[in-house]
Amino acid sequence: MTAIPREKSLDSTRAFLSEGYAFISTRCERFQSDLFETRIMLAKAVCMMGAEAAREFYEPGRFTRKQALPKPTLWLLQDQSSAQVLDGAAHRHRKQMLMSLMTPTAIRRLSDLVADEWRSRIARWRDADEIVLHQEVEDVLCGAVCNWAGVPLTGSEASARTREFAAMIDGAGAVGPRNWRGMLMRRRTERWARGVVEKLRSGEIGPSDGAAAHVIARHRDLEGKLLDRSTAAVELINVLRPTVAVARYITFGALALHDHPECRERLQAGDDEYLEFFVQEVRRYYPFFPVVAGRVLQEFAWRGRRFEQGEWVILDLYGTNHDPRSWHEPGRFRPERFRHWDGNAYSFIPQGGGDHIAGHRCAGEWITVELLKTAMRLLTREMSYRVPPQDLRVDLSRMPAIPKSQFRIDDVRGL
Ligand code: HEM
């Protein structure tokens, strides 16, 4: 077995937090290697990147997500007892239930609800001096997804839920106050979600077959038992919160339209093939989830190294999406590249790679793509706006990233 490069410093936690999305790829380039060893929070970790690394990482059954994320991050993301920390048959069974929510008809319905909610706000935006697009879109998505899931919210509940979900998403990659705020907000959302599950089970919230909250509340595990109330609440939150998180990609999409007026023209003209390329390029180019992490379940060898059971491995998602071996001029925003994309499930991994059911690839990827398309259509074909001077820089050391000003617009008009 060959030795792989090792970071010299005793611990890389500070470097990871300050370099953010670039941490793994910069070192891989320096070491001229797809992988290296380091210590993060004093624990030994193997960091890796690239399509071949992703193929190893997403081999079904090879890794578990249990004890793979620091607890404060896990709590704000999928949480204990969620599908993400299950393995084997139990994971497949839970994941099948989640994927059953993702039919083309259901996704279309969610997109229509988002479009309706968005259109109803255009009049309000027209009357405002200025709006912060990212926050408005979070509101739109939260109202629409709760309605879609079968748990419609009143006005004041909707803004409370939006702020809670937003704080969880924003706090997940942070250490300190941003993370603590997310935790506090998560406790409130959990109380609400447990109440929802109870009301669904007692019939206080009426049946609405096929809606996500009902499917989750009625789901039975492999032994035929209903999920306990907390687990059902966690899974409900895991559908609602990440849908609100799509607002980040929509904001990046708006930034791309602003920076590349030629793309806007093509979308405005109704070119739906190009729209598909455009949203995929938004997901490839802009930073969202920096990495995923796992612990080895089944030993294996790769690049001359033996990966022992329990070892901690961190896969660079952002670096893989920007790997020049897979992507020509990866630092350029160029939607056309997707015209000739080979569909490789390991080189384009903004939401994980491999198979959706057999592995841990994101359950909401199709929703994400569809909502991004809907939003880009609305931004280019149903409204006009001005982008006033503001700080649109994206700081790659802040996880999760967002343009500094969160994209402010004014002079909004419906078309
Ligand atoms: C906003 C954009 C999104 C991004 C960037 C994103 C990213 C990710 C990533 C990186 C993973 C982990 C993959 C792994 O562990 O290997 C994941 C898992 C997951 N995501 Fe998403 N996601 C997004 C939206 C969504 C949406 C809209 C939903 C649901 C409606 C969703 C539900 C899930 C679930 C349930 C899992 C756990 C899957 C499993 O462990 O089998 N995500 N997502």
C-alpha cells in the first residue's frame, strides 16, 4: 500500500473554516493528488475530490453517514433518526417513501403553487421601494411547500416558519452564534412539526392523500410500525426546509442573469432547452454544499490506500464540480457545456452522486431543478426589475455562500 500526502499542520479545522469551499481542492492541487490525510477537530480525516473519488464514495453500502458530521451541523441539516443516518434495507425503505413524493405530477403541482405565490407578490414588490430577492423567495417557497405538503400556514405562522428554516440553513456551516441561532430556531420548528404529526394522526388535520405530510405521518418502518412522532417530524422538516433552501440557488440564478445578459435574452425568448442547461450550470458553478462526509462501513482500497472500517472520509462536492479533468474552463459560467454533457453521476454532484434509492444522493434534486426553472421563467418572462448598485460578491469562505447583499432589486413591474 502506498502512503498518500498528509497535511503538515497538526489540525486543519481553522484552515477549513477560513478557506471554505477551496480548502480541499487547493491542497489536492498542491499535492498533485486526488486525496490527502489531515486532522479536523483533531480527528483523522481523508479528504478527496474528483469523479473517481465520488464513484468510490457513492458505491452502495460502502459508507455510513452515522457520526460523519459534527453534531451541530447534523442537527441543522438532516438530524438524527432521519433517512440520512440509516443504512442498508432500513435506508432503502425510508428513501423509497421519500422518493414516492417526487412524481412528475407532484413536482408540477409544487411548481404551480410556487408560481401562483410568486405572481401574487409581484404587485406588492411593485409598490415597495426595494426588495431583497433572497428573503422574498424564501417566503414564497415556504408558503408554497407547506401548502403542497398538506400543512397550509396562516400569514404569521408562514413568516415564523420561513425565518426558522432560513436560520437552520444559514447556521449549518457555521461555528458560534450563527449556528446557535439555527439550533434555537430548530427547536421551535420541531415543536410545531411534532404537533402537525399528532394532528394528522388524530384527524384534526383532514386527509389529503399523497401530500407529503400525510405520507410521512402514515409511513411504517420495515417492522410495520408507524415512525415515532419525533422521527416523523424530522422527516417532514427534511422536506420543507431544503425546499426553502432552493432560494439560494434562485438567488444565484438571478445573479447569473445579471452578470450574463446574453443568457437572460435566450431565456426571455422562451428557449426551454437552454433553460435546462442554464439551471444545471447554476448548480454546478455556484457554491452551496461544500462537502459530504461518511465513515467507512465496508473496507476497500483506492489509489493504493486501504480504507479501514470507521475511517472518516470527506468528499469535496464543490471541487468536483469545478474539476478541470471533467469540466473545460470550470471557472467560466457557460450553460452550453450541458448540451454535450454525458450525464456522469459522479462528476456533477452539487446534491450528491450515484443512485437516488440505493445511496444517499439528495431526495429533492428533481424538485430543486424544477423550482429553479420556474423561478428563472418568472424572472425573465413575467417581471422586469432594476438591479441597483450593491455588494454582490460571493465570499467562498462563508458556508453556505450567498451574494453579500442577497440580491436587492427595485422598480419591479409585472409583464
Ligand atoms: C436546495 C438545494 C439542495 C441541495 C444543495 C441539497 C444537497 C444535498 C446533499 C449534498 C445531500 C447529501 C448527500 C449525501 O449524503 O451523500 C442531500 C441529501 C438529502 N436531501 Fe437535499 N439538497 C437540496 C434540496 C433538497 C430538497 C428540495 C429536498 C426535499 C424536498 C431534499 C431532501 C434531501 C434528503 C431527504 C436527503 C437525505 C437523502 C439520503 O440520505 O438518502 N434536498 N441533499
